[in-house]
Amino acid sequence: MTVKLNEKAFEHAKYLINKGQTVKDVRDDWSEHAPTAAEQNAYLDKHGWSDYSLWFLGIHSDMDEETKGHYEFPYGDFRRVHRCGVISAESRAAQYDHPDIQNALEKLHELLDGEHA
């Protein structure tokens, strides 16, 4: 299994944070704030795979690009970056040994918390 950093999603997340399109929630909120399968499908129907991919910091290269399994480590709700999503993904990236993704998420976390990045 090969999962690599989605550079375009990382840049998109930084852009959204710099524009103030964020939710400063706490880690445990992600289970309630993460997009549901129905919300993901609606977004895909309206925006397509290219836009959908911008909301996931990991790309699973063994999976077809036009499948949800190709995209991992979500960080937002298709409108805003959620602090809880970043923290949750950061923890999972560390757990599954994806240092490039973990590092990117740490930078986003710092940006969200108003630190240098």
C-alpha cells in the first residue's frame, strides 16, 4: 500500500486557512463534523473528482483515482478546514507511519493555532 502526500490538497488547505475559512473545534468533534457518505456523494456529483481530491491530504496510489478509496486523510467539510479533522488526520498519519502527511498536517495545525508554519 502506497499512500503519499497530496500536494494540491495541502496547498488548498493552507489557502483556506489563510482566508479564514476554518472551524476551530476540538478533536472529538470530527466524528460529528466529518462529511457523511451522502454529503461526499453530493459534493462529487456537483464538483467532480478533481475538486473532491482537494479535501484529502493522502493519495492511495494503488487505488483508481475515481474511487473514494484513492483519497485518505480528510481535513474539512468541503467548505472549511476543521481543526478537529486536521488533528484526527495528524494522529492517524503518525499511527500508520506516513511522515510526509503527518508533517503537512502538523504545519496546518500550527497555522490553525496561529503559530508559524
